[in-house]
Amino acid sequence: MPGTNLTRDEAQRRAKLLSVDAYEIDLDLSGAQEAGEGGTYRSVTTVRFDAAEAGAESFIDLVAPAVHEVVLNGENLDPGTVFADSRIALPGLREGRNELKVVADCAYTNTGEGLHRFVDPVDQQAYLYTQFEVPDARRVFASFEQPDLKATFTFTVKAPEGWKVISNSPAPEPVDNVWRFETTPRISTYITALIAGPYHSVHSTWEGEGRSVPLGIYCRPSLAEHLDADAIFEVTRQGFDWFEEKFDYAYPFAKYDQLFVPEFNAGAMENAGAVTIRDQYVFRSKVTDAAYETRAETILHELAHMWFGDLVTMEWWNDLWLNESFATYTSIACQAHAPGSRWPHAWTTFANSMKTWAYRQDQLPSTHPIMAEIRDLDDVLVNFDGITYAKGASVLKQLVAYVGMDEFFRGVQAYFKAHAFKNTRLSDLLGALEETSGRDLKTWSKAWLETAGINILRPELEVAGDGTLTSFAVRQEAPALPAGAKGEPVLRPHRIAIGCYDLKDGKLVRTDRIELDVDGERTEVPFPAGTRRPDVILLNDDDLSYAKVRLDEDSLRVVTEHLGDFTESLPRALCWASAWDMTRDGELPARAYLDLVLSGITKESDIGVVQSLHRQVKLALDLYAAPAWRETGLAKWTEATLEQLRAAAPGSDHQLAWARAFAVAARTDAQLDLLQGLLDGSQEIPGLAVDTELRWALVERLAATGRADEKAIEAELQRDRTSAGERHAAAARASRPTPEAKAEAWASVVESDKLPNAVQEAVIGGFVQTDQRDLLAPYTEKYFAAVKRVWDSRSHEMAQQIAIGLYPALQVSQETLDATDTWLASADPSAALHRLVSESRSGIERALKAQRADEAAV
């Protein structure tokens, strides 16, 4: 939105001038139940801060429909003069202590930014929650909106009768429906929080050494029957145990609440002591264990942030990666190593999902160093990406291998003790790690954190006639960065393990492991002379480093025939990831990837890997297969999904996963008849529970193929009159294969701004159907005609959904590339919008290359 940006230079100048002491924030939410679209509430902020110079000028941030009072050091300032866009000018500051009072009307939102208001269709009650990262505390109260101006916060909230109000401090007993919270420790604006409404709650404690931390779990009453609080508490307590031991610093806040809230844009948010989590993690229907593992990782990720991010906070957003990467790395490590963890193979999931996200992001024209150049808020808003989270976590895993896990955590412990409730830069952490490990990390940091791109590691082997190795080296390559990317390719130091596997009784068993540092273009591997060549040589075994890995010709042949026969899940996941990467790069034809998956997936025990393979095969067939062969490939895949669905153990996770894969792909009349029969109960598959969420999957596919009309969709909605049901119905309506349905969906998203964030996302998802390329073709021109206007007039979250979701990604052609290039050259988009459209364009380019490779495989 115009006028709402904040640059790093402005933030640095303001931090040099000001130090903030305390906020007192008084919000009147008593009309929240009745507030309709565009409703507002009274916000009163009093903030005390010091200025370094007499007579200096600065500003405070606020996004509000109306400002009624601005009082600076007892002097009334004219709001019409000092308030514009998102800023209130503060002229003539005193040296030393200043006090500011701002009285404003702030607006409820339906975008998941600021103070989001949601009305549950089940009970017609309103539910509120805040989401402030990156710059949206200013939508609720006047604030110096940057992470290094920490302060204490004292919230007072007036709420409707019978509501609960939750914030960073423990909830007080309300007096006349007014909640006066205790003052917080010094924290950043973006991790303050308020959640209010008639929420259902469950309470417990975590017992540490001589102390107890109150734990709370909240959700809407309409989800309470599905809330598995005991399982959530169990994961949370495991996290507390493991993090307190590893960090050697007591949990820094007075309580720990986890609030499952509606229409949440992200997975979760690390508000200090009051974590908000998307309420899709309260599972209404049967899900596979992979979903529970993902939820547990999210819970642990946010808990880790209580130390890394909330206790010690980055000075500016260029170190956002360190916040997110640390939380990701430690959450996976906790799952993998904490006593009693249900997911000791968490690194398999990480290799299979998070790292593939990182590899994809790192090959886009927008690739950037992990420590990104963040010039302003627009930069950071589009930087919550696969490099910030997944590549960063991968590199932290590499750093742990490089310095040693014990040394790593000793450095982290010293870092927390030295910088508690303060702000830091990367150099502060690296300095602590250098102290504990004895390693010089400056060269490592420059190579890994300050450069973009990805390396490729290949084995170089010479084998004698008797099958013994005479030479073994690792060759490192630094491919050219994508066109348009900044920087130069670099070779990096890698700490890797090399796994040697042999076929024994039909299984691939690791018989040797070599760990070494790879540096430069070629690194010799110490192998005893006369050693027999293993059947498979796997570089980066145990997934210690971040690199694309290729197999030698003999290993590739064995893996192609026996990929499902590795006895451990992680090497299987690494080989699956390598095959997928080769498919995306056009090195492995889509039809060969399909054959590889079909030959190995039936032996894959890890359900998370199975579900990833389902998604990747479908994507490969939809985008990377030669158009003339695509339908043949889809038919082959769909028949396989049905065969595996019928063969899977009744009631198993694999059965459910194959049911969902079949529901997405069903295409023939007989297959669609089966979907209809499962829906109406005339057909059954033993053990398969056709519950609420699976029913919607069937309805959405039937709608997309023209088999379910408006009447059928409405009938299903009547069975599930919930917010989730409304989202599914919106997606189903948008998926119908008629020009009228597409025009209606497009207009509701692009021409109107009335849809809430979650419903808009559902409509976009339903609109884009891979079987409907011809029907969607006219929307390429419409997209480029509308996207800049939409971007300039909507909030960031809403505009980003549209810019990414409605890009004509299915129109894989040179014409789409040309249309994109023309728009990029002429539309003068903002840097953030330019980045998102360029990334989407890169997908078309990659798909064209892969389609040519698949066509050549005939």
C-alpha cells in the first residue's frame, strides 16, 4: 500500500535518535461482536521514550482510518497536519524523556493482518486475533515499528461480556469486562499479541527444575470436539525439556499459550507467550501421521522462537533468516533426538520436503544470499521464502556438522546469556560459536551466508577390472546463477558423509561411511587401496550439507532398480529428492520419473515421502510431461493410484494417502463413478472412512469434472455448515468447468475486495484446474491487465495471493513468456511484485525445458 513502507536507513536513523521505554495501550473491543465490514474500535496509545537530541524530529507508525488526538509532551498536535499515510510526525522532541499519547479509531480486518475479525458460522460469535509480523502492530496501536526498538507493553482491553482475552502476560480477572494485563518484559512490537472471543480452552503445566510454567491451548468451541489437547501438550513438554537443556536458559516468559485461530495466513506466529497457530491443525477428519509430524514441527518451531527471536531479537530484518532457520533446525533436531519423540526420522522429512523447497527457491531468478539485502519492508514481506527457512536451516545443519553439536549449543548458550532481551546481529552469534568451537567462521560465513546459488556434488570414480576402486574423488560444481539473479557462482566448503551401500538379500545396506570436508573443485576421498567398489555410492549421506547430489552411472542403475530397497528412510529420501531435482532440471524425463516412482513407491514406508511423491508425480505430469503424452501418463498414474488404494491395508495411512491421490487424479467415467459412489455410499472400499474432509475432496473433483453442480455443492455445504465447509464450497464452485463459473470466481477475487483471506485463497485454488487449460487461456491477458492495480490497492497478504495464485502457470508456452516480459518491461511494478511475477515466469521456462526433454525421450 502506498506510503506504508519503512526503509532500513530510516529505521537506523530512528534507532540512533530514540530509545523506547514503555507502551500503555488501551483498546475498546466491546463492540466487536456487532462490528460489521469496515468496523472500527478505539485505540489509545501512551508511549514513553528518550531522544538523544533536543529539537530533533522523528515519527511513529500507525495505520488507522481516523486519528482524533496526538499529544506530545503535553502539547496537542493537529492530527490533520501530523498524520499522513502510516506515520505521525513528531516535531521538536525534547532531549531525554518524551511522552506521546495517540487516540485513534483502528479497523478490524479480514485479511489476517493487524486485528483480524472472524464470525464463526456455527455459533455466529466473533473471534479476534492479532498478527503483527512484519509491520502490522501499527494497525492496532501507534508504535515505533522496528525490531530493535524494544519496550515493555501494558495492555488494557475492554471486551464483550463472556469473552476471554489472552495476551503476552497472564490473563487477569476482568473487572466490568475490562482486562488489565501485567507489564511484559522488553520485547519487540511484532511479537506482542491480543486474542479475544468466546474461545474454548484447556490448561496444564510444564514442570521444570523447581518451577512450573502454565500451559494453555485455545480454539473455537465449534472445533473443541476435535481438539487433541493431550497430544499437543505432550509435544510441547518434550520441547520445553529439550530446549531448556540445550539452551541452558530458563523459559523467559510467565506462561505459554497456544491459540488455534481461524483464517490464519501462515503456519503459526511466535508471539511471546501467546503463540497463534492456524486452526487447520485441529484435525476434523482422519489425517496421516505426516500431518501430525508437521504440526509437531510447527509447535516446536514456535517454542524455539521464545528464545531465538523473542528473548534475543534481530536488529533488522536482514537477519530474519537466522530467526527462522534456527527455529526450523532446532525443531527438527528436537523431533529427531528428544527422548520419547514419535518422529525420530524427522531429518528424512526435512530432506524430503523442506530442502526440496530450498532447492527450488535457490534456482529462481530471485535467488539471494541467505543473509539477504533487506532495504525496506517491501523486501522483507516477500522474503519469507525457501532460502530464509529451509536453505538457512540446511546451512545451520552444515554448521553444526562443521563445528560439532556440543560446541554449537555451548555457543548458543553463551549467546543467550550475553544478549537476553536485547537485539543482535549475525556476528554476535558467530563470535560465540568461534569461541566455543575454535573454528574461524568468517570464511565459512562469507561462502555460505553472503552468496547465492547452489552447488552440485558428483562422484569421480576409477574402477579396475577386478571391481576395486583405484581412484575416488568428489567433484564440486558451481552452476551459473539463473538469468536475472545477482551475484556470481561460488564453490563452498562442505562437511559431508559418503555412504557406501551393498545389495544384501534384496536390501541396500550401508556397509561403510566416510565423513570429510569437501573444499574446492576436487577433493580426494581417502579409500583403502584394493577396496571393492560398493553397489551404491551416495554423496551427502545423512544429509549434512546443502547441495544437489548426482549419482555415478553404476549407482544410478542400482538405485533405479532398488530405490525402495534401502533399509533406512533417509537415503531413500535423498535419492527420491535427487530424482525429482533431475526431473525439474530436464535431466530425467517426466515419463522416466513416473516409472521410477511406480517401481519404488510401493516399498516406501515413510508416509510423508509417499505423499510428497504423490504431489510431485502429479506436478511432473501436469507441467513437465510432453503435452502429446500427458494424458497417457495421467491415465497410467491414475490407474496406479486406484490399484494401490485397493491394495493398501484397510484403515491405514497409506490407504488414506492413496485415496486422496486418486481423488485428485480421477478422470474416466468409471473412476468418477467410483468417486460418486464413495460419496453417496453406494460403493465402499474396506477400511476407508469417507469422513468430512475426504468427502470434500471427492466433491471438489466431481465439480471440477462437471459431475457435481451447484445443487450438489450446496447439499454438501449443508452437511458441513462450518467455516471449513464454506471454504471447500467456494473452491468447488470456482472449479466448475464452465465460462460462467470462471468469470464469477475471477470477479469475486480480482474485481472485488470483499472476500476474507481464507475464502479468497480457496477460490483461487479452485479456479486453477490443470484439466482446464483451454478454459483458463483468456485469463492470461486479464491477469496482466489487472495485477498491478490489485497489488497497489490491496494489503500485502491479499495481493500476494492473487499475484502468485492467478499467474497463468498452466499456459506453458513461449507466448506466456513473451506476455510476461512485455508486462515486466512496461508496467513499472514495485520491486516486490516484480520479484513474484519473475519467479512465476521462471516456472514456465523450467516447464518448457522439461517438456522438451520428455518429448525427446520418445
